[in-house]
Amino acid sequence: MAFNIEMILEVYQNIQSKVDKARKIKGSPLTLSEKILYSHLWDNKLNKPYKRGADYVDFAPDRIACQDATAQMALLQFMQAGKKKVAVPTTVHCDHLIQASVGASKDLQSALNNSNEVFNFLESVSDKYGIGFWKPGAGIIHQVVLENYAFPGGMMIGTDSHTVNAGGLGMVAIGVGGADAVDVMAGMPWELKFPKLIGVKLTGKCSGWTSPKDVILKVAGILTVKGGTGAIIEYFGPGAKSMSCTGKGTICNMGAEVGATTSTFGYDESMERYLRSTGRGDIADAANEVKDYLTADPEVYNEPEKYFDQIIEINLSELMPHINGPFSPDIATPIHEMGEKAKKNEWPLKVEWGLIGSCTNSSYEDLSRAASIAQQAVDKGLMTKAEFGINPGSEQVRYTAERDGFLDVFENLNAKIFTNACGPCIGQWAREGADLQEKNSIIHSFNRNFSKRADGNPNTHAFVASPEMVAAIAISGRLDFNPIKDALINSKGEKVKLNEPTGWELPPKGFEVEDAGYLAPSKDGSNIEVNVSESSERLQLLEPFEPWDGKNILDARLLIKALGKCTTDHISMAGPWLRYRGHLDNISNNCLIGAVNAFNNKTNFIKNQLNGEYEGVPDVQRNYKKNGIDTIVVGDHNYGEGSSREHAAMEPRHLGVKVVLVKSFARIHETNLKKQGMLGITFDNESDYDLIQEDDLFDFIDLENFSPKKQLTIEIKHKDGSKDTVLANHTYNTQQIEWYKEGSALNLIKKQNKK
């Protein structure tokens, strides 16, 4: 059964006329990305083509998806918006607050016991405001969305950077902060800078040990973690058509690791097969009626260099399996080069854990291919040298995989079957011995591998590979094991080789599930009360941020000058801190504790300029706020990379930070700062970063004239009495400056709703 079929049919009924109009106005053939963008304009008024990478455009997404960690803050904000019901179809998915420890049943019960207050809050808010609710254990948000909600040609947003997974079913699906989601929930337009377009032409066909995962691992190596910023990646070519729908989802999902706005594929037979197998034949029938509008015009793919801003070509027949890492998902290494590279860099060759799952690789196809390797190991007298863990993507996938014997195969290799949830991927992993912080290597099929992300140990070297490669390396226990050519010694002392993985694109006997875990909202939620205890440690009703006083910021102190990579994990850690995602004051105690202080190369150890002592970042900032002192955070390149978590913007805002000045921003984080009424700006001259000293004071001397495209002038006053004047750039438009003036975008929404 398809959810919201009426909405989907309406999209298809209107897409032809909207795309035809856009093609006429643009005066050229259209990419798939352009077709979806132009057919989802807020006011349907198109008079001229939009300039890529420059024009801000208002869109009308078809739906919203929120995971439980980010949903708390999104819904707390929505409760302030003055609306009785969400304006577009919205869902909440409980997948992040489930810790992986001993196995599915006990771990799930533990989560229900420990996070019951939060789950009840999310369920009651969902019930009240017309939001679909997926219970703990139902599955990982992006796998559930692919199975139930994604549809070719649609546009959706989600409060998770891996919302882009839905591109595997031909959507433009974009990760956003909670405040963006609130705009759409409240029936307002959603603003996005019109993206640039990167085309990836795929030729050949994956075979042997090479999988769709290797495509994105290769692309990450080409583009780096910031090379896709501000762009949609559109995959095409015969190689794209040869892949499964879930394989396409894998590629789109990890596109978040190159900073891409989203990734997508044109509608094809693999998508039709997936729709029908997941009970959505009515969508497939409707899509087939307009299929030419659900992929790019033929001229685009025939001469892509004319229509994309950048072209990448990959021959799948020549593509080798890759392993990416450690500590960054873009360090791409072909399997045959890993041994030498690992030794050169002194990466531990012994692999302690192999983990399969996460939103990018937890489909039935993924499990079937990994299970084929596991079964070989059993048959050939091998056991895993590393510990082994499996996270199925959804209850439907888990139930079907259990029916078809895959889980038994994994358990025969002593694998732990974790809950259908994120677990180790986001730091929700109670890994024994992680507290010892020993140097070690793990391998997983997840998407991110930043320091401390999986188990909290900064010395865990995490490597990313396909599920089948993870299984092979877990069996060998060696990072330098290449299953294409290397043999293993079995229990009888015999040399044996693993054969190439096999699997099923879709279950031969169809999907099956007893309880998928979905709760529909009440038709009328007006009588439902949502209670938040004032004494709660997990939940806290929000207080509006203060509006800007219209004056220049003078004598602002430096809170921290962050050195190097500063992701949202560094700014607002996950792991044990996830429990406070609904309590802004409590979670603010993790604000910037992972950022490296440029003046001493330490984390959470900065100078308090009021007493000269070195203290934790949140403690120092609370002291500054108590004394009415404005502060500034300075950062490096791609600041705010990674997760969409808006807490990374809300925490410094809550604690009193006024400005974030960096060399460059990751897209979502920059938007989140704007939404929360902060000043997020970049150095006009990147080398000015080096001018900033530990005891500096900052005067923003022309902020009173804050306006679009006008640089800001900052006077930096050093302790020795000398000064430097630097220029800063910003991307605020007129609407976004209004957010800043009002103190936040939400403040502006509330003000408008009162009229």
C-alpha cells in the first residue's frame, strides 16, 4: 500500500505542464534535477531560469521525515508556530535512541526503558499534529522512507543529512535542520540556493566483488568531503540502469559525505521493480504514465558536458572494490593498495570488528550478499577473526531476512544481530573496552567514520566498505586482506578462498512482515495534550531567542579558534549526548567540546579571558554570557560538515555566541546558523584566519548596515595594542536578514501568524 497516494498522483498530474513550461523558459533540455526543482516551485510562477549556485528559490516539498533525535527539537519548535496540524505529510522515526550492546531484544527493551519519556513525547506530538509515527524497532529512517514513502520525481526534506537516500528512488531528497522542516510543516515555503549540477556517467556493470558502495567510495575520493557542496549529483548512463534500486540508494545516501545537496537517479525498471515489490504498484503504474518526465531529456545524457557544471565518468567494469578511511570518508583506497597504504601510515592491520548495516547498506540485497560470504565461511570451515555485528534496515527487511535464513547464517558465525536501528553508526554503541582508548581498527558498511563517531574512542580507526567486503575482512581479521586474490587457512589447516558474493536484488518470495511498526495519527488531535515536565532532564520547552538590537557588535571576545576538521560531531557530539536532544540547556554542555583549540591543540580546553584560567568550552561561554560579554567562534574549512543536527547551531546561540567566522561552511550548518538568528560569515581572505590571536577583541563596525552582498568589516584588537582590519563575506538575502533581525526564523513565523 502506498501512503499519501492522492498527493503523489497530483504531483504526476501536474508534472508535465510544469516541466514543459520550465523547458520553454530555460530554452534548453532539462536534467532530472531541474525537472524536479522547477516542478516544485512554491508559487508556480516561473518567468526566467534560475542561476545555479546564486539564486535563492522558494520550494514546496511533498513530504518531511524526521528521526527521533532531531525530531525532538523540530517538534518543540513547531509547537511554537501556532498551527493545529502539519501542512504536508510528515513522519517521525524512532531509530537513533537505541543503543547497540548485547543484541536486538535486550537492546530494544533497554531503549524503551531509558528513553520512554522521549518516545511518549514524540508519539503524542505526532498524534496531535497529524504526523505518522514509526515506533522504536521499526527501522532506520531512510530505509523505511525508501520502502514506504519515496517516489520518482518527488521532493522531500528530512531532518537528517542522509535523507538523500531517497534519491535511489528518483527523488530530490534533501537533509535540513529542524527549523527548515518547521517552515514546511507550518505551510510556508522552503528556501534553497538553486544548486549546481554534477553529472556522474556510469558505464559498464558491477561484477564480482565490486558493488554500488564502491561507486560512492570512488566518487568521495574524487570530490572530497566538500567537493559536492551546493550541488546535486545526478547519476546516469548504462551503468546506472544496471543497478538495483537499493544500490542506487546506497550511492545517494553517502553523497552526504561529499557535501552534496542531494543525489539522484532517473526513473528506470529497477525502481519499478522495487515499487511493486514493496506494495506500491499503483505508484509504479502512475510513474510509467509520465516516465519521460522522471528522467533527464535525452539530449542531456547524450551530451552531458553541455548541461552539467562538472562531469565524472566511472567504468563499473573496471572499478575495483574500495575501502575508505580512517577518520574521513573521502580517503579512498582500492582494495589491492590497502595493505601497503596501511603499513605506511601505521594503521592497525588487525581488525577488531566488522559491522554491517546503517541507512546506506541495510537492505535485503545487502544482507543477502553479505550472507553469501558468511555461508561460504561456514561451509569452508572458517570463523570470523573479528567480532561481527548486523543492523537490519527495517522490520520488514529483518523479518524477511529471518524467514529466508540469512540471520541464522550470520549467527552461525557468532554475529550479534542488533536492533533495526542506527546504533554503532552514530555513537550509540556500548562497545566493551572502548573506554581504554586503545589504538585499533574496525571496518563497517556505514557512511561516516569521523574520530570518536562509532564508539567514542578517538583511536578507533574506522574504515568504510561494502557489506560483502566487511564480511570478508571480518572473517580474515585483517585490513590488508584482499578476497579477490588472498587465501585463508580453515579449521583443518587447509588453504581456502572465498568465492565472489551472490545475492538477490529483491526477495524471491516477496517481502513479509507481521508488524512494520507504524502508528497513524488521530484524525482530530485537538484534544490531545502534550506535557513536558519542568523537572525533566530530557525535554525542555523552548524560549524564543532575543532579537538583534540593531547595533554593531563591539568588544566581542574569542571563545575558540577551531583548528582543522570541525564537523557537527565536534560541535555537538552524538553518542551519550543524544539523550539530551530535547533539552537545549543540558545538551549545550557538549558545545564545541570536540573542537581542537588552535592555540594548544587540545579539545575542551580554552582560555577564559576573564580569569586567565584554562577551562571547558561550555563553562567558559556560560561565564561570558553571565557577564554580558559577546563572543565569536572562529573556524577552518568546511565548518559544520556532516550531520544536519541543528543543535550545533542552537547550542552556541543559546549560550550567547553571536558570530561564527570561518574559512568556509558546509551547506546545512550555514543555513542552520541563519535560521537560529546567528551571524555566520566567511573570511574574504582565508589567510586572515592566521591573524587571530587568543586574547583578541572583535569590533563589527558596519553591522548596523547589514544588507545583501555587502561585506562586513571587522576590526581585530590584539593584546599588544595592535590592530588588524579584515573583511568578511556572507550569503544572507533580504529574507534571511529578517531572521537575524527578529532573533530567529521561528520568531518571524510566530510574528507573521499573529497578524
